[in-house]
Amino acid sequence: MSLADIMTKSAFAAHVGVSAGRISQYIAERKIFGEALEGEGRNAKIRASVAVEQLRKTLDPRSGSERTALRRDRRQRRLLPSCRSMCPRSRRRL
């Protein structure tokens, strides 16, 4: 672990593409915890490599094969025609 790996919440937020407030929420929700944090409260620093790995596990706990299957299902749903195009009666107003 290098010194460059340790960064402020706002720098880490920019690194992962979310707001600094969202990083604080992740910490409060214990999605970033333990070894990923150095210090506490407002002045806490984040160990980027550890925090990124924790976020990978806590934000999408499915295994890689399950994520791939989910993406495949979403793609297939986009390719299917919608019910409205097949069933004109479903366009009735309530």
C-alpha cells in the first residue's frame, strides 16, 4: 500500500465517479469500512484499493456469472417487442 493509495473522500469520490456526499453515505452504511478507512469523522482518509474492492463486494454481491446472466437477460428484453406494439387494446385510457 503506497501513500498515493490514500486519498481524501472528495478525491476518492472523483476517482470512482460519485459525489463526496455519496462516499460519506457509503461509510455510514458500512459499505466502506475497516481497513479502507484511516482516521475517522470529517478528516478520515480512504485507502483506494481496499475501498474499491469493498464497494465491488457490497454494491453488487452477485457472482460474476450471475452479473453476466443479468446483463444478457436485460439485452434480450430490449430486443423483444413491447406488449403495446402487439396488443392495440392495451392502449386504452383509464
